[in-house]
Amino acid sequence: MPQGWATAEAHLGFDLAFGVLIAAIVASVILGGVARVGYTAARIVPLMVALYLLVTFVVLLRHLTEIPATLALIVTDALSGTAAAGGLLGSLLVGVRQGAFSNEAGIGTESMAHGAARTEVPAREGLVAMLGPVVDTLVVCTCTALVILLTGVWQTGDANGISLTSAALAAELGPVGPWALTVLVAFFSISTMFTFWYYGAKCLGFLVGAARQTAYRWFYVALILFGAVISVEAAVGLITGMYGLMAVPTLISTVLLAPRVRSHARDYLGQVRAGEVARES
């Protein structure tokens, strides 16, 4: 809208055209199967994470002396009565939702990706999977929060979500900041669309047979067009509801499988320690 490509009253044409473009990009990758998806994502995601961290580090270095006080502010506010009241009013729900969107922990999707990995040691793949939430939540999201807090944009205006990050980068880096964020988020989003096709296809294959799961590709491409023209509120509401439903069987299965996971982890870590002792001796 700021560039005049669309307006609040007339944006269907732009939404549809952009949806067609994104659908074509996604189709060109997912039609090549999981091997092409893995090849593409493995090259896009690390580069985008590195570039995003580089952008945020530029801001953090300019406010280096303020970082300890800002981290303390996060902790003290989280434990204050104001935070508790806000949680009761719905902020807690928003936080849980955004956390699930960030790393999908407890949702059950990532387990399908790691389950497809070729490894002879499941416990080792599980440890690799644990790095995901560390990188995208503890590192990336913490850097984002610090940028928003350090620049002070959270105290002005009605911006929220990615608009806050855009305003923070604009305040520090000028017009380059929001454009850099737009490019990075576009790549993050597209890589997510690549991988979610695989999740849906595997689930459909489990329900109706693997031979029929390839048809899901075209249905998935059509869903991208649908998502491009509906409102953001409707899309977020639909995804939030589905994530909530997915979490229920995932959490139940996590509890039931915990003893088996603990046993495998204990055996694997014991072998690692034994190997270290043998090397030292």
C-alpha cells in the first residue's frame, strides 16, 4: 500500500497476482518431490537466518551498552503483576500462539521432517531436532525482541507483529531496513510453504495410501491462491485453530512415548561417553 500497488479498498487484483506468483514458485519446487524441497530449503534457510541475524546485530551493536538493562526489563516485566493481568486478558494466548508459529514445538510437523532423515541413530536425530527451537526462538526471536525494545518503537503507535520489527529497523537503518526485512521474510515464508506441502502429503498418504498422496500437490497450490485473497485475520484464525487441534494428539503421543525416548537417549548418550573415555585412554 505505501508503494501504491494496492489500496485498502481495492487490493484483490494485487492479492491474486501475487498469489499466482508465489503458487508458481512453490509448484516449481514441490513438483520435484521431497528431494528438491530438501535441496532448496537447505540452501535458503541457513542463508536467510545468517542475513537476518546480521541485520539485527547491526542494531544491537549500536545499543550494546543498553542490552543488559533491556534483558532485565524482559525478566522483571514477565514476573510482574502487570504481565500476569495481561496474560489473563489474552496476551498469554497470543504468546503461546506465536511460539507455536515460531518453532512448531509440540505441534507434530517437524517430527515428520526429521523422521524422513536417513540415520541409523534416532536419538542423534532427536538431538539435532532440538537445535531448531534454540536457533529460531532463543536466538532469532530474542534478537528481534531486543531490536524492538532497544529502538523504543513498542511504546509508540499501534504497530504490532512484523510491523513493529519493520518500524524498529526503519528507525535504525532508514528505508533500507523495511525493504531488507521484506525480502528476508519473503524467503522465510516461501521456504515454510515448501516444507508444509510435505507434511500435508505425508498425512494424506497415511489416511488414504501413499499412492494417492501426490495429488495433494495441486490441492496445496490451490490453497496458496486461496490464502492470498482471504483476509489476514481469517488465515491466522484458521491456522491457529488447526495448530491447536494438532497439538492435542501430539502432546498425548509425547507423554506415551516418553519412556521409550528416555531409554533410547540414555543408551545413545552412554555410547557417546564410552567412546570419549576410549579415545582419552
